Amino acid sequence: MKSRALPTIISTLLLLLLSGCASTRDSILLGAGMGAIAGGSVANLATNHSREGTGIGAITGASFGALLGYLGHKENERKDRAIGAATRSSEKPKAPRLTAPSYRSIWVPDKIEGDRYIEGHRVFIIEESGKWTND
């Protein structure tokens, strides 16, 4: 009995993972398929592998699954619309672009000042700062 339940569990998990962005039709069909698998499996075990019981369970599960698939899809659409409206109302205005500053560098060689040794290094000098632009 355990070996028959494993394919059902794997099929159900795969269907759940593949149900991300589906149309209304796809959501209904996916719900019906999952319901038929689950309902048929439960009824098959409950009726001691009776064909009639398995068929009735599959039909009942498919009906409930289709309804839940439809309702779930409508709920997701409602949430997407609410998120979209909230995002549009809270968008910041587009800020102008800031150009990069122009600079140059000079090399200052090693030098000794009194009892200090100053190692050679670069000094960077900004020649023109960044500016706002509407490009």
C-alpha cells in the first residue's frame, strides 16, 4: 500500500510547484487534476480498492479542486491588483542623474623633512565636481 501512495504524493507536490503563474483556465484544470488525484487516492484506500468508490472520490475531488483553483486564482488576481496600486501610488519621482567628477592625480616623491621620512604617494585633485543632468 505504501508503494502506491508515493506516486500520488510526488504527483501532487509537482502539481503544486508548477502552479505559479497560471491563467484562470489553467488554475481550474490544475485544481481539478489535483483534486481528482487526491480524492481518487483517498477513496481508493477507503473503499478497499473499489472502482466505483475510486471514481466517485475522483469526481468529487475534481469538483472541489476546480472550485478551489478558481477561487485561489481570483484571490491572487485581487492581491496583484492591490500590490500594483500601492506600488504606483508610492513611486518616487525620477531624480536627475549625477555626472561623475573629473579629477587628476599627481605623484609626490619620497622626501625627508627634518626627522620625518614621507613616503611617495599620489594626490588626487578634483578639477570639476559632478553635476546634475536631466539626460
